[in-house]
Amino acid sequence: MKISFSSSPANKADAIVVGVLKDAVLTKEAEELDKANGGQVRQAIEHNYFKGEEGQTLSLNGAQRILLVGLGAKGEATEVSCNAIGGKIATLLRATPDKSAEVRISGLTGKALNEEKAASHMAAGALLKSWRFDKYRTKEPADKKPKLENMVFITPKATEATKLFEAAQHVAEGVFFTRELVSEPANIIYPESLAAKASELTKLGVKVEVLDEKKMQELGMGALLGVGQGSARESRLVVMQWNGADKKVQPISFVGKGVTFDTGGISIKPAGGMEEMKWDMGGAGVIIGLMKALSLRKAKVNVVGVIGLVENMPGGNAQRPGDVVKTMSGQTIEVLNTDAEGRLVLADALWYTQDRFKPQFMVDLATLTGAIIIALGHEYAGLFSNNDELSKRLMEAGEQVDEKLCRFPLHKNYDKDIDSDIADVANVQKTARAAGSITAAQFLKRFTNDLPWAHLDIAGVAWTHKDLAVCEKGATGYGVRLLDRLISDNYESK
Ligand code: BES
Ligand code: MN
Ligand code: ZN
């Protein structure tokens, strides 16, 4: 979809969108449109329960469609509410045959929001909401296919909004890449093919290295390799580097769980819903999308992204419950449950990242535990960290872009829950199922070498079963906008 900004209406679009404030107060543009249409706008409002509540909509279908959108109370807009308004407009218009729309909503502001930001955030919401994964639909009826191609946002600050939107568009491209990778089935996306997708970023200036099994063997990554050994597909570790700042600036780093399919292995999962485990590479998908966003917008920061790619399968060569593996860190792990595989992959990926790059901090993302969904549902992701400042910055970034984080504790007293009888640590608790997400994080902590670190358990938010404000059902790309904002707010050189 093409999105642009203009300071004057052209009145050529298939649909005209205007805003209505709380208590059905017409905005300037709605007032003008009402006058030009013989009072139709006011009439329609009166004949319906339309109050101008945020996100409320009303469609008048004349020769040219008129769409009224509720903006809520004047002066109280936020980035999140603007995103949602844009998303709402896109959703409604995409259900019509309209190809073009002119959005006449100016004067939208809030505490931390001027008019040009509001316009850009609305446009970003519309763009994010418009993405769909339809490459495998060969028989979709024409009236189910969205037709909307062009959106023009009318604002006196068109030049400024265009500039702001440029960066937002780059970030959206990153989000879309993540969503695409996460949506693809596991016969298409497996460690090698996902590594190839990551390697596409070289044309944007990202340095990409792909480590094969032999190389990982040499490095001693027995935990990661153990997970992949039952699969016919070879495992990979991908290292991506975006160097947008001075060489002297110490990099920051992001690590992703990339289990391209998680059957559970010999500790096999039940059949019902197992297809969902194609998105168990969601953490890795976010890191790839983030690297794309950063390189597209030429972020002035040095970032390392490391993703551990494996397929967790049962088979004659699969790892058995009770196997002991040796990690790159030298620590040994007793694998009591082959379905707790993500932490095994991350154990080696985290150790490798801190050992090779000595970054300022590491943030890992992983669809790590079902327990985090029990705790938080699909609204917040879990945050676990040994560092208060990093945690605060992550939570603040998350609030801004509505990719929210809830912090959980780490504590040494949880360590005994994962004591092993024969190795340094076990990958799960032997009997109890209490605090499953915390013990997983506590396990990861052993492989961070006490570097500032945060673990985001995104199992509840990487995928959505219902349409959201800026995302249709399916892969969300949760994390790309969050990490991009963490970086732009805190770690970019001027
Ligand atoms: N990939 C799963 C976690 C998961 C579950 C992600 C549901 C998304 C939706 C992970 O590898 C796993 O299987 N975790 C186990 C851990 C258990 C064996 C300690 C779990 O959560 O049941
Ligand atoms: Mn698993
Ligand atoms: Zn998994």
C-alpha cells in the first residue's frame, strides 16, 4: 500500500475519512464535509449511536464513501491510540471495493504527541494492519481480496509527517519480514532456509555469517547440537552484524530462539495444536526483522544479532531424556525433558554472543514456555533480567509501542529446583511444575556470564488467534517495534 501526506485535500479518492471527537463533536474537517453534503454527516451521527468514542466508526455510502472515525477526547491522543485509529480505518476500507482513501484528520494531539507525530502514527497503524499472508491462497474470491492501494493523510504538517513516517515505514518492513518468516510452514522454513533468509540482509549492508554443524562442534555447542540431532535438517547458528556507529562503540546484542519446528522430540507433544510449533522460531524471526529495520533506516548503532536454528524432532538419532550434553561454556546439562529445548539452544547462543562480542548487554527473545501464557495470556510478554536499568528501558519502549512487558523475578533460591543428580544443571524441574517460566529464565542466567541481560518470553504474544489493533490474526512480529524503540530512545549516536 502506498501512503503519503498532503497539506491540502484533493477530493479524488474513493473514500473520505474524517474524525469525530468524544460526545459527537465534529472536527473542523467533519464540519466542512457536513456542509458540503447537505448536513448528511450530522444526520448520520444522530440516526446512529455514534459518540465519537475512540475507535468507533460509521460509514455513509454515497457515490463517494464517507467514513467517520471516533477520535476520543480532544488532546488525549497517544501513539498507541493513533496507531489503532489508523488500523481501524484500514480494516474498514479493506472490506470495501475502494482503492483509495483521503484521511482528513488533522489537529490530533496529546501530551507527548504533536500533530505531525499523530499523522505519522495513524499512517503506521494503517500500514501495519494492512499486512496479510496470502501467498498460499490460490482460490480466494475477488471480494475477499483487499483493494485499498492508496492512502493520503491530510495534515498542515505534511512535510514533517512524511519525514517521520519514513523511519516508521522502515520499521514496518522489518515487522513484515518477521511476520512472513513466522507464518511460513516448517517444510519451507527450516534451519538452512531460515539462515538463507537472514543472509538476504547482506544486500542492505548487514554482515551475515552462517555457522554449520561442524563449526559448532568445534566451538563445543553440545546443547544446541543435541536438540537438532534427531532432525534430517542440519542445525545452524547465524550471526548478523549491523555497524551503523563508530567502530569504537561497543555493540549491543540480541539473541533469538529459532526452533523451526518443535515436536517436543522424544518427550513428544500431543497432536492437537502441534502445528502451532512452526512459530517456535519466533524469537529468531524478530531478530532478523529487527536487523532489517535497523539497516533500512540506517540506525546509528552497532548491533549484533545471533540466532540458534534447530528442528526438534524424534527419530533414531534423537536426543533421549536423561542424556547429558556439554555446553560451550563448559557446564554440563542433564536433558530430563527433550521438549524443554529452547533453553538448550539459548545456552550456547548466549554464551557464544558474550564470549565473542563482549556486548554492552544481551537481550534474548524466545517462545520459551507455555507457562508464560498461563501467567500473562496474550497481552504482555514476560521480562526476566539481572539489570534494573535495562529492564526499565525495555518496559518504557514497550509501553510506547504497545508491545508490553511484565517483569518477573529471578532469585538464586530457584536454582535448586533445577539441580541435577549427575550433571551441573537439569533442563527442567524433576517433578514440580511451579514457576515454569522463572526456572527457565533462571536456567538461562547460568549462560550469561553475568553480563547485563534480559530474557523476553514471547510465547504468548508471537502469534494471535484474533485480530488486534495493528495486526490481523496470525504472526504479530511482536518485539521488532519494541527493540527498535529501545534502540532509538537509548542507544543511537547523534
Ligand atoms: N516451544 C515451547 C513453548 C511454547 C508453548 C511456545 C506453547 C508457544 C506456545 C517450549 O519448547 C516447550 O515445549 N516448553 C515446555 C517446557 C516444559 C517441558 C518444561 C512447556 O512449556 O510445556
Ligand atoms: Mn519444546
Ligand atoms: Zn520450543
